[in-house]
Amino acid sequence: MSLAGKKIFITGGSRGIGLAIALRAARDGAEIAIAAKTTDPHPKLPGTIFSAAKEIEEAGGKALPLQCDLRDENQIAESVAKAASEFGGLDILINNASAINLTPTLATPAKRFDLMFDVNVRGTFLTSQAVIPHLQESSKQGRNPHILTLSPPLSMKAKWFKNHVAYTMAKYGMSMCVLGMSEEFKRDKIAVNALWPRTAIDTAALQMIPGIDTAACRTPEILADAAYIILNRPSGDCSGNFFVDDEVLASEGISDLDKYAVVPGTKDFLLDFFLD
């Protein structure tokens, strides 16, 4: 398996899961565009598009930092065009950017509702829309094009909605893009899949949520390794899947996951939402 020479566009990759996926690809020599908002250090969240680019290049990849607010369709279009021009095309899109607000209905202000739908649903749809023509060209060249979206398997069980209706709808909106686009672009042999973690993942964003014990989490590298496996699969035969990280690793014979534990030896992990 290798992502050497692959041209990758990642949304929200200045830190956390997106950056981990980028660094895994960078080790093969991939060319990676990081499209995110953060250009100046956040007081509570580490990482900017420039620090991410530096890490990518130190890992062996080529990096293109792009300031991009996914709520602005013009910025999305401009960022995709810049990346495609710089790299001479695009082969992979990672829809990683996501906003989270775990509040019940009466405690969810319109501003937070709009942010989650603008970034999660609209951002995923419009970024995919902008990148797909480049992936169609990638397919014609036999370069194995993929879209991978960080979103959960779809479910109509009320328990996944009752505590945070708005957030669940926004994440499922991303998954519905996967469901529809995987079938829509099957003829083009563009793989469109989702990936979700079995357990909570220790990221800076998670640490900002009160009451979360990050010692019971896994690291972003488990998703990076799972994504790496998926992105190396033949795009014509691997689409429309809602993958879970540990199942992807198990399919490759990887069953010892202790290296991904924040605290090695942990047995009781904090399970993520949306998985029965």
C-alpha cells in the first residue's frame, strides 16, 4: 500500500484527526492541501494551517496551506482550484471539518445550529461538489480517486437524536452525502465512503467538552491508519461503505490496538456516539 504522489485535499486539517490522516499520507510522499480557517494560534486549540504544513513537510510530504472558511462557497471554490492548479489535479478528498455542539433542543441557539449545518452538511456537500470534477479526471487517468468523510453510519434510532437533535442531524447530513454520492458517481469509479471511530478520540476539540475523560479515549492515529487502508483500496470496488476504524484494521489482520490507547493497557474505553 502506498499514497506516494497522491494529491489530497483535506478540510479542517490543522489539528486532530485531519492532521493525523495528513501525516500518515505524508510519510509516503503525498501532496496535501490543508484547507482550514486557522491562520493565527487559537488561545485554546493548538495548530494552524501553517504549523500543519510544516509537520506534513517534515514527515516527507508536500504541503499547501489554504485559509478556507467552509461557510463561504467562494472560498471553497478558490481553495480547490488553487490546490488542483498547484498539484496538477486532485485524487483524494477528506471531508474532515466538523462543528460539534452537544446541546438539547431548548438549549441550542440558532447561531450554533447554523454553524453545524453550514460546516458539516453544506461544507461537505459544496467541497465534494467542487472536487468531484477533478476526481473524475483522476479516474480517467486510473489514479484511484476517493472521497472519505468523517461521519457515522446512518440510523433512525431515537436514542441517537434525543440528547442533541441538531448535532445528530448535522452529522447524518454528512453521511447522507456519502450515501447519495457513492451511488451517483459509481460509474465514474469514484469511491465515496464514511469513516467513524468506535471510541471517543482524544483531540483538542474533545478536551473542550466538559466531563470527558480523555484517559478513556484512543488517539487520532487509529483513524489515520484506518483511512490509509481505505484510500488504498480500488475505488471501483469500494464505495458506499460506512466504515468503523477497528473493523477496518481487523480486516487487515490488525487486532492489537493498544498502541492507539491514550493510556496503554486501557480496557474500558469511552464509546463514541451512533454505534450500537
